[in-house]
Amino acid sequence: MSQIIFGPIHSRRFGKSLGIDLSPGKKQCNYDCVYCELDPAKTMSDYSDVLPVSQIITAVKEALTQHGDIDVLTITANGEPTLYPCLLQLIKEINGIKGHTKTLILSNGSTISDPKVREALLLIDTVKLSLDCATQACLKKIDRMHAGITIEDIKQGMLDFKAMTQRPLIIEVLIVEGINDKPKEIEALNAFLLQLSPDRIDLGTIDRPPAYAVKPVSYEKLLAFTRLFDPSLAVHITQRKTATSKPSAYSKDEILSTLKKRPLTAEDIDILFDEESQNLLKKLLNTEEIIETENNGVVFYKIP
Ligand code: SF4
């Protein structure tokens, strides 16, 4: 039972989160991403090991009783959670027992063109889907997907899903050196994401030892990529371990022109601005020349 539930994990963004693993026994995925934290495994279109819904619900009930004050239930898997064949029934049952607790799903996005998957995802409070590339050749190189998965189906499925929901849709993009870090790939992503208009884009890179011999890109490169996205898109850099920048001094005009080009998160400000510049930013907040906005748990500073 304890394998199905993991945590609680405390995060500034989501609060106290309990993870639900829909494939605790083995990796079951329709992708074989070069950056996966799990060992490489043969891709599949359906789970071969399927837990009964009742077993997952019993584990969730026990964990909720034990921990009491959980803010979010995060549905995930050793692999891809939306391949779980009873997802709709499971989500309905979770919604019946979760009380005020929110739900979040972390999916690789590959199944979003399936109406049954969309039906289940519509019942989840926050949906986070991955999209590493907007072209078929790039997707194949980085996510090494199961036969039959196409980027066009994924993109259309995301657009259809977005049109059906008012709830937050977050897109996660993971950048790998030498694969999807070329400006033309970022431009293709930008063009699609402008059309999709997700609530937020989380831009990151490899964090833990990957399945294959691939490398992360630097924080500075991620920051440069954020500038290739349209300023109307809320892009949040999620990975700062690779940062080598030293905090710099910014004048009032430099702060305003930087934020005009692209809103920055509180974490970016911490890395890029020295103490004096951070104090200047606070003054600009007081005079409302800069505003602070919150986007699904992430604070952005921007020009009003
Ligand atoms: S989708 Fe997730 S679990 Fe599947 S291979 Fe990629 S990183 Fe690993």
C-alpha cells in the first residue's frame, strides 16, 4: 500500500502534497525520454500491470486519514499515469473522498488526443502536461515515443482540451543540450504555445541522473530562451542548480526595461539582482510602477 502513496512532500508552490503512483510495480510508459530519471524501458501503449481502483482508493483514504491536512493529491506514475485504463473511474472516486484537497496530474501529454483521457482530466483541478518539442523529428529524438504517437495529434488534443476547461493548464518543457535547445525548436514551441495559451509554462532542464548520456543546459541559456517566447506567455524557469550568474546591479530604467521584455519570477530576481537592486524593485512595487502577480503558486514581477 505504501508503494502507491508517497510523501507528503512540502512545496512552496503546492503546499503539502501526497503523491499517488498508478504504476508502483514497474515503469510503464509510452515514452522512453532521454532525460528520464527511471531506467530505460521498452515503450508500451497500455499498462500490462493494472492495480484495481479499489486498492488505490483504500490507500488514498488511509493516507488522507493519517495526514489530515493535505493540500494537494498529485496523480503520477512510474511512467505515464494517463495510460492507467480506469483513470476516469479512479478520478471520480478520488473526487468523492478528497474533501477540500485539490488534485493535480503530471502527464507527458501524449494521450491528450484521446477523448476518454480528456474526460478524466477535466475532473482534475490542475493539469500539467509535458511538451518538449513542437516538431515530430525533435519529439522523436528527445521523448523516443511509442509507434503511432504524432506531434500533430498531441497539439490538436491540447487545443481541444484547453477549449473544454476553465481550470489551470500548465505546460512543462524540458530542455536537453543539443536536442531541443535550437532557436528554431523554441520558435516552433512558441508559435504553438501562443495558440494554446496555457496558464503557465514551466521551463526546466535535466535535474537528476538521466536514462541516457545527455546533458542539461545552463540557467543562463534557459533565461535566454525565455526571451524567445512571446512576452504574453508566463514562462517560469524551474531549474536553478545550473546557475553561474552573480547578482548584478540594475538601475531603475534597467529594471523597468528588463521587466518590459519579460516578467521575472521572485527566484529569478534572487539570482540576477544584487541587494540594492532588489531594494529598488521593492520601491518600484510601492509606487506601482511594477506589479506582483501570482500564477498558480508562482510569483511574477511585471510592468502593469
Ligand atoms: S514520460 Fe516520464 S516516465 Fe515516461 S520516459 Fe519520459 S520522463 Fe520517463
